[in-house]
Amino acid sequence: MQHQQQLWPPDVQTYEAFELYAGLVQSRAFHMLSENWLTGLAQEGVELYMLPAIDMINHATEPGKRNTLLRKSSAETTVKVDGAPLTLHGFFTMKAERDISKGEQLLHTYGDLSDAQLLQTYGFVEAFQPGYENPHNFVPVPVHLVLQSCSESGDETVPACFESKKRLLEQAKLLRNAFVVTAQEALPDDLVTAVQVMHMEAHEFSELEKVEATDDMGEASTSRPASAEPQPAFLLGTGFLNDTSDAQAVCTTLLRLVDKLLRRYPTSLKEDAAALHRDRPMPHRWKMAVKVRMGEKELLQAMKQAVVMLMLDSQGPDDGDSDEDDASSPDDDGEEEDSAGSGDQHQEHGTGAEAAVARLLGAKASSHTGLQDESLHKKHRHK
């Protein structure tokens, strides 16, 4: 305000005024050229517009319910206002995408937003038909919780070169603000890769460092796709865990991580479901908050089940038959996961992560980096 005196006279330079107008911009503005401005994951555009009347149209997550489309035109056109000509250098139109019945509500999209984003920014959560969930829901997984889960594993390989492992992952763009769990990717490859690296033994990690140093000198693959979002330098993913002896330790750490994430909520998934269906009415805002956290917990349960399946696949047909029901039950989101004994899972030096490094080296030599498309968690506002 102080830097724009022509817009903000001294008598209105108050925090209350800033709060009011910032709220209006946040809840009403259209970002035509930027990616999702709510997540902070993408580089932002600069074209910000307030569009009175158009901003009265409500949002629909389900594409089939939308019936309008916003367009921006840079063409010059002249219209008459009160009988006088007015020349416009660019304008916006909201056009019908299909026939709209009399009395039918006009619906648009505010972007591919999660329930939490819709509630935080616009103050509502949609009421979907039974069986339909918001496909744009996601759960951020803080990096510090990932590192903490690795440190608490009891695996003696984790402390080895801890800071060097962390530094390599940061340089490889694998340790940013948070990993992202979505319905489309319940167990993100970048998360699995980070945990695998933290569980590498010293000599295995040394081999990985050599591979990455070679790649940094431009002697390996340069086929990584360009993106506004920095791409990981390498991804080991779940495929490298199959048939490796360190899979148990990595999966145990991932289960511990899910438990930490679920324990951040004050209630369990079962308690939330019961609260929504109790006889005593719940305040509307509370009900929306419960729906948001239920959606996030369901994603974490899907992550947990993915970890269990990964653990069973790595054990083979003769080893894994005791923990599937307990670990994948949808009602145990508040239960403690068994993390004891993870330090005993490494039976041979170099049999697990070293094999992944060898495969990674071969993949780089053949000009294939195994990168995964990360667009699942890149949400978009209006284009």
C-alpha cells in the first residue's frame, strides 16, 4: 500500500483494508496464464483479473456438470454503451458449452482443486453423488517427516552418510517442500526413491554418487523432459525394490511414515464417518472440515495398502502371509505400525540398493532415465 500511494491513500492504509481486499482477490481473481497458485508448486503467471458478474458462476469439479467456458480475447472490438461507442482492447467471454435448460444453474470450473483448496479459498466443499470422490485431492508429505521416519527405523544403514545422502537427494530435486500423495499415485516414485537412498549402505551410496556425478558431466542421458517444475535427476521407484533384500526395511519405514501422517489428525476415519451420520446435527463448517480430512485419510489408507502390496511382492509367495489384513484394514488408521527389527532386514551387503544402482547405471547408459510424469499434482487454474 505504501508503495502505491495513487491507489491507496494514507487514510485507507490499514491492516483491515488489506485483509479485506486480499481476501477479495484471493477468492475472486482469475489467473489466466498461471498454474495452480494455491499449491505453490508451480511458477506463477502475472495476468490477474477481477471479473465482476462472471465470478458469480459457481464451480463444479465433475466435468460433466459444467456448462460454460471462460475465454479471453485480445481482439479490438467496439460496443455501444448507453448509445455511445466504446472501443475495447481485449475482453472476456463466458460461453455456453452446450444447451442449457431453463432454470439450470450455470457452472464453471475454478481449476483442478482439492477439497481442502476449495474450502480454504472459496469456503465450500462440494456434495458429490455416492461413489464419486474429488480426483484432485492430495496429501502433502513433509520432507522432515520422511527423514524422521528413516532415522527412527533402527536400520544401521540410515546413519551412514546421512548428510551426504540428504545433500544428493536435494541436488537431484528429490527433497523439496513435500512429496504429494494422490489418488492417481498413492505411492509416489520420488518418495520411494528418497527412502531407498536413505537406506543404502555406505558403499552402495558411493556407487550412486559416482553414477550421478557421471550424469552431471553430460556423459549419460540428456533425455529429461523440459518442465516449469524441476524434475528429479533420477527415480528408482518401486520397480527396483522387487526381489531386493532391503525392501522390507524401506516398506517398514513407509508404513511408519503413514502412521505419522494419520496421527496428525485428531480423529480416526471411522470416527469421522460416525460423526457425519450421528443424530445430532453438526455445524455446516465442521461438516465440511470433516469431509476434507476424510478424503485425505482415504488417500493415506490407499498409500498404506500400496506399501503392503509392495512388501508382499518383494517377499515372494512363501514369505508374506501374515500382515496383509492388519496393515491394509481401512479401520486401523490410528494404530501403531510395527517398526521393530527393521535393522535386521539387510542380510547381505550390496544385494539390495546396489542392484538398484546397477540398474540405474544401465538405464542411464541406454539414454533412459525412467522419469515419471509429475503433472498429477500440478493443479491448473484458468487457462
